Amino acid sequence: MKLQIALDLLRTRDALLLLGKVAPYVDIIEIGTPLVKAEGLAVLRAIKTAYPEKELFADYKTMDAGELEATMAFEAGADSVGVLALANDATIAGAVKAGHTYQKRVVADLIGVPPQNRLSRISELKDLGVSHVELHAGLDEQSLPGYSIVDLLKTISGSVLPFAVAGGINASTIVTVRDAGAEVAIVGGGIYGAEDPQDAARRLRSAIK
Ligand SMILES: O=C(CO)[C@H](O)[C@H](O)COP(=O)(O)O
């Protein structure tokens, strides 16, 4: 299983400072939605220039104009881009088309897809040419009483596509995520919010070695 850091920060400078401490422990660098909204395409260019050997994921959460937004991210250096699974099929198909054009990856983010609909939506996404999905409880959902990553993981069992998982993963839950069959564990707050982000990243990496 790969480890992806979600840079849900607001400044490129802070993202680069954090990466200076944690990059050796992660496989994929995610430009988080707040960061890309705050800094635009320049942050993709800056981080790809600094870490050309790392896969760069742009968390665009695209809901419309799939081909255009995916193209923008790919041209700025992203290796993969996120489109919302809730978007219209035409939006998904547009992002997939850009993925084929640039030979890069499109990940459909299942955030907001009701649990009972997830597996059927994944099948539809596969038919649309999507190769990877993200099982995702967002920051607001995680803050609700009773949120459990174990319950989240139950809803992906039987997926016909490889999946990443995001939803408040930390060093004590990452093994459960791996054992559920995830291809990628995405960690944001569990690293950037830790007292010692480098130590947190090191622990996450060693837990899944
Ligand atoms: O996309 C996101 C929120 O919409 C986050 O990047 C994702 O949830 C990972 O962060 P965390 O580990 O803090 O949940």
C-alpha cells in the first residue's frame, strides 16, 4: 500500500517546508483542495519542480468541466487528478478523456456518495473508464459524532476498482486500512496536524512496511 500526504495547507511555502521533513516517507504528494484554491496552478508547478520523482495528485474535487479541469492540472505537472464521483457522467467522461490524452490517472472521489450507492456507482465509474476510486469521509463528516473509519471501510468491500482511502487516518488505523485492501492510504491531519510531523510520517510508513 502506498502512503499519500494530503497537503491541506494554505501556502506553497508551508507545503514545501512540511515536505522537507516528510517527503522521504511518502509515495504520493497531494495538493489539497484548500491549497490549490489558495495558490492555483503555481503550487502544482512548484511542488512538481521540487519533487519530480514523486507522484503528484491534484485534489480538484471537480464537479463540472471535467476535461478542462483535468487538462489544467496535468499541464501544470499533476500525475493524477480527482473528480467527484457525484458529478454528471459527462464530467467523469471528460476527465477520463483528458487522462487518456496525457497518459495520466483520474481518481473518482466517492465523498458524499451515500454508503448504499457506493458499489453501484463504482461499477458505473468503471464503465465510464475510471481506473481508480477514493473512499473518502471528508473533514466535516469526520467531525460528526459516531464517525468510524471501520464503518467507512465496510462500504467498499466488493469494489470492482482499486481504491484509496481518506478519512482521518492515523498511525493506529492505517493497518486496518491496508488490511481492507486499500491501494493508497491518504493522510492529511494525521501528519500536518501532528506535534512532530516527521515522526508521524515515519510511524505511518513503518506501520505499513
Ligand atoms: O480531501 C480532504 C478533505 O476533503 C483531505 O485531504 C482528506 O480527507 C485527507 O485528510 P485527513 O487525513 O485529514 O482526513
